[in-house]
Amino acid sequence: MKYSYSILLILVLSSCASENNKTQTKTAPTPTPKVSKPVIAYPAYQNIKFITGQFAPDKHPDFRKIPEEYTNKVNVYLLEETLDAFIQMYEAAKQDGISLIIKSATRNFDYQKRIWEAKWSGSRILSNGLNAKKDIPNPKLRAQEIMKYSAMPGASRHHWGTDIDLNAFENSYFEKGEGLKVYTWLEANSEKFGFYQVYTAKGEERPHGYEEEKWHWTYKPISKHITAYCKQAMQDSLLVGFSGSDQAESLKVTDRYILGIHPNCH
Ligand SMILES: [Zn+2]
């Protein structure tokens, strides 16, 4: 009798244990299925207003004024991350006896519109000596000529706070003497700091877009995400609000100019 009682007790206990197990299984959190959502890097910069420069850099919380030792302009801004990376590159260049100076950085829509319309109206002569209005009355050809070196407002990478123009606006400066030393140093070192030349020589790798600009460098860790967004969301019809904007579609500004960059910049 005593023996069978202990068997009964064991049976009861083991049944309780299995109930506990069941209860634990029931309340254990169900694993959430793994859905691979694309990670959007820098989401704040992935909108049409930002990429077309419709904001004031001095009022944008992510932008910083470039300290005067790094630029020959006043009141020029960059995204803080771009500026920090530039300062590191500047210091490394200085150690090697190379002087870098920012000649232009963020330009918003209004700023770019002033440059564009000055060229469009002939009040600013093009770098090849032409008066765009008098010498090129055909609006498509005129826009095309200006776009050898200048972007339409809304279509410039200078809106993004990731792109800088360094030292001089002439390729010839970078092809001899001091300028050649600067360019050789940049070619060998800029990528370590995240900077890439956007408008390399035209050719198989870059058949369309602006002419070569040895002075224009982009901070790729951020700009590659904005470029990817442009590929998906930018349209020529969004380029409005300035003289000559009706030429944007026939010149395929988004495909040929905004995206007409060296493949390394994607
Ligand atoms: Zn530039």
C-alpha cells in the first residue's frame, strides 16, 4: 500500500511537471518572422525638397558653417559629417605639404538660380568667353552650353552638403606645378577620407553630363545614398522656377547630368 502510494505521488508530480512545461511553451514569445526591409540611410536627405536645394543651409540643423581657415568664402556650409571628413583630409594633406582650400560648398536652389540666370541672360560671360544670350539664341543649345560646367537650379549636387570645389575652377591649374601636386595627392589619398572626383574625363565610363571638373569632389558615404534616391525619385519635370527650365526634359537632365557621374560615385 505504501509502495503504490509513492508511485501515485511520482505520477502526480511528473504530470505537474509536464503541465508546467506546456504552460512555458504556451507563454514563450512567438519568434517574429524575419522580413528583410531595405535600410534607408540618411532618410532626412531622401526627399525632393532636400535634393533640389529648397532649404536654407544656415537654418538646417545638420549643416555647419565652414571655419575660415578651410575656405576663401564667407558663410559657406556643409553637412557636419562632410565637414568633419574634409578637416581630416585637410590635416593629412597639410602633413604632406599640400594646401587644400574650399572654393565652393553648399549652394541652395536660390543661389544656383542666381548663377544660372546670370549666365542665361548674358550678364555673366561663360568661361569660354561667350555671351550665352547673344551668341546662342536657341534655348536648347544655350542651356546645353551653360551645362558644360553649371547645373540647372534644382539639379546640382552642391544642394546636398556633400560636394565641394577645391583650390581652382580651371582644370589647367591641376595639370602643372602646385596644382598638379594637389591633384596627384587627391588621387592617391582622397578615397581614404571618403572623397571622390565626380566629373572625371568624358569617355566610356562617363559618356554624358558636365565636362571634366578636377576641382569637384563628393563625400561619397552620404552622397551615394542621395544619388540612389535621385535615381528612383527625381524627374526632369520637377525642375521649374527659372529661365530655361522648359529645356530640362529634352536635355534629359536627370539621367544625363544628375546621374552622369563617374561609376565610383554610385
Ligand atoms: Zn562643383
